Amino acid sequence: MTTAVFIAVITAALLHASWNALVKGGADKRLNMAGVVIGHVWLALPLLFFVPAPDPASYPYLLAGTVLHFGYQSFLLASYRIGDLTQVYPIARGSAPLLVAVISVGFLGVVLSGVELLAILLIVTGIISIALVRGADGLRNRNAAGLALVTGCFIAGYSLVDGMGARIAGTALGFYTWLGLANAVIFALFMAATTPQVLRDLVGKGRMVFLVGGSASFAAYSLVIWSFTQAPIALVTALRETSIIFALFIGVGFMGERLSLAKVFSTMLTLLGVIALRFSRS
């Protein structure tokens, strides 16, 4: 993995953990999620005039990606309503790279070296073990864990679809600009049909999440989409999910969640995987 791709994905991981903490930490999680998703519009809409349009051959991927992103956001929101950030986030993000790696190698003909597979395994083990140690805190929540696992399946699905779609589109930023706008419109329509007050609150209470969270989310996944076109999707997905390390620091430092030796060990496993992945391919 080249230095440019590595830095891009690590930056995306930090931005991703930040907007997830915004959603989880706020009193109204539906409002915060709506702010993040619909907040893509104010960046994506002007970009339409500056980025190339995606190749029409990528349109089926745009449609599938829109559906998968909406499913991901819906299940993530449901998970956060009943679960803790340091339980939900590791399961959702940790299961995804394992699924992507299995599908990539088993069905898409992607060839990964032994070091790359070991790196993915270390990252996945480190991430998921952070969630498992929640039982020691008396905070295990099976319902939240189940929803988080379904969320992970959606993450794996949209990662593969978006990565292949961006390559076919011929423009990573153009592809995600269209996808981000479509996702924002679908989510806004869903909010209008279920909780219209959320859309009204975006102007006032949700303004900060709309601007900051939406920007962080759009920038983070734009970097990831570009990285998908530069390196194997399985490797990018695994590295992106090291956002759990940033989420752990945010949860402990700003949200009052407890840190244990088990979590430190889990973090070290993840970091070993990151180091192996960084030097596995140039």
C-alpha cells in the first residue's frame, strides 16, 4: 500500500470516528444522523459543476450503493439507540473487513499475500475483541450486538459495490458526489415521512452536525472511494476500520466510557495489523 493511500485512509478513519461520536453523543440521534447524511448536500451539490460525471455503466452500482448506504445508516441508528459506542462501533466496523476479504478472495478473484491476510486478521481480531470485553464492564447488549452485526453486513456490501462502481465510473469523486446526493435525498424523504420534525430541527438544533458532521462524513468517504481505485478493496476496508482506535479514544476521553487493559491489548493488536498492512505492498 502506497504512502498516499495509507495517509488518505487513516485520515478518513479519524473523520469517520468523529462523526460517529457526534451521532452517538447527541441527545437526538435521529437528528444527528440526519444532519450527517443530509449534510453531504452542501458540499456535493457545488461539486457537480466541477467533477466529471460517472460513466453510465456505473449507474447500477450507484443505485445499489444508495440502497446499501441507507440500510447501513438505518441499522447503525437503531444500534446506537440501545447500545454503547464502544460495543456497537467495533462489531459493525470489525465484521465488515472480514466479510469483504472473504468475498474478494473467494468470489472476485482477488489475490492477497500471506502478510496482507495476516494484517486483515489482526485488525479484525483487535477491533472485535474491543466489543467482546464490554462484557467485563457489565454492558453487554445482545440486541445492540445483533443490530451492529447486520450493520457490518451493509458496510461490507456498500464497500464492495462502491469500490467496483468507482472504478467503472472513471471518477472517484464524481461517483461519490452523485452517490452522496442520492443518499441524502433518500434519507431526507425517509425523515419527512417518519419524523418531519427532524428536518425542521436541522435549521436550528442540528445546524452544527449538518455542517461539521456532514463535512467530515463526505470528506472521509471521498478519500475512501479514491483509495478503492488505488488499492485492493479488502485492504482499504481493513485499514479504514482502524477508526475504532480513534472512536475508543473519543469514547474514553470525551464520553466518559471506561478504559481497561483488555481494550489496550485489543488496540495493540489492531495497530500491529496496521503496521503489517502499511508495509505489505508498495
